[in-house]
Amino acid sequence: MIESVRDIMIKDLLTISENETALKAAQLMTEKGVSCLIVLADDQPIGIVTERDFIKKICLKELKLSSVRIGNMMSKIRTSASPDTPIDVAVQRMVNNRIRRLPIIENGKVVGIITVTDLAKHLRTILLLNNTLSSRLSQSNVENY
């Protein structure tokens, strides 16, 4: 059974306008305990702001948070997936584009995101299931002798 990103994506994600300030983004990310925000322009996803963007584009340049617009510090969305995209295809897109977060877009709207953490949890589940199945098969073989 091929699983799709719909099965592992985070559906409750936060967005911010490209016209907001980095200060507003930092406050929102801190308040909600998230590491990224999807950037919107006219309700369309155009970018993502991550903790790494703050470090590379603001902290290292010693810029004032209230003077930097989100549109000037965001990373543009380089690739995305639909909810029906198989997980292995999504992983390949993330590897090819060297990204840690993949927006899930449907009909021009962001409906979710998957992160490397989500993929690690998914892999852990697969490994646990495989180990459980292997253990049961081994136990069954022992009982049949």
C-alpha cells in the first residue's frame, strides 16, 4: 500500500502576509511554538519563513526585526506536493531541492506541510511495525516446530 503525504502532513499550520514584519513573525512563531510560517501574497502561498531565515538573513546582518518585511527575508517555495503525492515522491522532492519542509498545496491553497521530523516519525512507525511483524513471524515459526 503506497501512502500519501495526506497521511502524515501537519494540517494546522500558520500563515503570515508578505507585508508583515519579521518582529510579527518572531512573536507568532514563539507564541505558537512553531519553527516556520507559510508566507502568503493575495492568499496565495509564495514562501516560507523558518528559524534559519532569521539567523541567516537578520541576526548575522544585525538588522532590526521591526524594519524587515517578511517578503524580503522569506525563502521562496521551490517545490510542493499535493495531498495525494506518494510519500516517497515527496521525500525525493525534498532531497532534490535540499529542503526540510515541503508545503502541501491543493487548488492554490496550502492545506498542510511535511517536515523531516514527520518523515522520521513515519519511518519509526514503519520500522516498529516491521520489527513487530518479524518477531511474530519468528515466534510463529518456532511454535510450528
